[in-house]
Amino acid sequence: DWFILDFELHKKLNYFVKDLNILYRNHPAMFEMDFKSEGFEWVDFSDADSSVIAFMRKSENNNEILLFVLNMTPVFRENYELGVPFDGFYKEILNSDGLEYGGSGKGNAGGVSSNQRTKNQWYHTICITLPPLGGLVFKIERNS
């Protein structure tokens, strides 16, 4: 029933689903390699204590790479250090905790730059803010 969108939180959830569909349609990393294992790579699934997982979706020829980071707990995590595969800028393109979706609006001010520091199997790290029970999507803009 469309009248349900008269309620603010329902309208904001509808806006979030709309943005998820835009993300899927506008980013080749979301669909080009759906049926190939090369289109997906785990970044970190070892932080069971914090219940945080991270993975990448890749387009053909790695022309576009998206990093997904999910915080599966109700704990707000500031300055969370994550090992990442590439040196560059990690542009935040979706934050499920955005104000426009009914969340707190806490995020990463548009993105973060990597640091040259080894963590897990990766030679670079990013320090990010993770919303509780939230997900972030970053578009990786690699340095040459």
C-alpha cells in the first residue's frame, strides 16, 4: 500500500532501496562478474570478536572495484583499522546509516585514504567509522 510512504521511516527505507538499485545499475562491479569467482574476493572475515566482515566485488579486468564492509553488531566502531589490498582513496558511495535513510549520519566524510601499514595479508590499511548494524560501500580509486 503506497500510503505507507506517508510515514517518515518507511519513506526513508524506500529511498535506501532506491539507492541500492542505483548502486547495482551504475556500478559494473556489481554485475559483470556475477557468475565468475574472480568477481568476488574476501578482504577480511577473521574478526569474529567484532563481527565485522569485508569483501570486494570486481568488474571485468578490474576496471572497477567496490569494497563492502559490514558491522554485524549494535556497537558503533570508530577508528576501525582494516587491511586493504590497494593504495589509494576509498570513496564512500553508500552508508546504510545515512541520515537520508533514517540513520545517525555518522560515516567517513566521503571517504578515506589508505596508509602503508601491513595488516593481515594486505600491505595497506584504512581507518574507518563503522555504524552499528550497518554496511558501507567504498569505490576504490587506486594510486598509480
